[in-house]
Amino acid sequence: MNFTELAKLRYSCRKFSDKAVEPEIIEKILEAGHLAPTGCNYQPQKILVLTDKEQLEKVGECTRFGFNAPLNFLICFDRSLSYTRGDGKNFGEIDTTIVATHMILKAAELGIGSTWIGAFNPVKTREVFNVPENFEILGFFPMGYPAEDAAPAHFHEEYRDPAEIVFYNNF
Ligand SMILES: Cc1cc2nc3c(=O)[nH]c(=O)nc-3n(C[C@H](O)[C@H](O)[C@H](O)COP(=O)(O)O)c2cc1C
């Protein structure tokens, strides 16, 4: 599978089978994240891997987008570790976005479905998962083997006309 095929294969999966994701698959997904580039190579990402039933159940207290996934990653970054540009812009969110994207694509390659969850309660999430004060939360990333009837949302293939997005040489 080449990169474009992989990018086309991935979709936001919102229905999972109960089958647990094997530890070696989880490790491969984590490795893909580990290989991601970060500002100044500071690698500020902090990833909480949720596999225990008890912990997974708590996701429901933080977001309605848990989808009963058998695996979930809470991806954060340590703001005191991430690169801050001279004008004060902190790159942690950019770094972790790249990390998460690597993980999602690797998961897709391995037949694991995922969805990026930005709609969560950050205050509740910090409390429920004891997220340290200096960590900022990027999001939840529920993952698992897609349910037999899992399918992309109807808007999955609704792309804007590239002419609205891409400009050569001048806007
Ligand atoms: C930053 C970000 C936040 C998102 N947050 C949510 C979310 O909270 N709940 C959800 O169901 N999907 C969420 N999504 C998934 C998007 O709705 C989805 O990627 C988009 O509709 C395109 O569909 P596709 O992923 O199937 O290509 C999020 C995606 C991104 C990139």
C-alpha cells in the first residue's frame, strides 16, 4: 500500500468490535508516533494509553465520543518541554498533532480504526485522568478493530474543490 492509498483508506471510525487490540499492535502505533518530527526535536508529547476496562469507562465522563472503543489514547504535551518561538508561540499542539497523525495512519495500515476527538471536557479530563498541571491535552483517540458494519460518515468524501485551497505563487 502506498501513502496515497493509506490516506484514502483512513476514515473516522465510530463503531468498534469488542476485540482487544493486541499489545504488539499498540506498540507499533506508539512507535509510529515516536518517529514523528517535533519542534527542535524536543518531543514534548505525553501519551496515556487506556486499555483497562475501568479506565476506558471513565472516558464517558469526559466526552460523549468514546464509542466504547477497546483502546484509547489521551494525547497531551508538556508545555514546559515544547519549543516556544521568540514571539511566544508554543509548538506543543503542532508537535502532538503530527504525532497523532502518524499514529492514526499507522493504525489504519494495521487495520485499526480511529477517530480524533477534539470535543471533550478539558477540566473533567484533567481531573478524571490525573493529567499533570503542566500538560496540555490535545485529545482522545479511540481505536479498535472496526465493527463489521462500521462505515465512514456520509461527509467523509466531501472535499472542497482544490481551487478553493491551493494557490500557486500568489493568493
Ligand atoms: C482536530 C479534529 C477534531 C475532531 N473532533 C471530533 C470529535 O470530537 N468527534 C467526532 O466524532 N469526530 C471528530 N473529528 C473527526 C472529524 O469529524 C472527521 O475527521 C471529518 O469529518 C472528516 O471525516 P473523516 O475523518 O472520515 O475523513 C475530529 C477531527 C479532527 C481533525
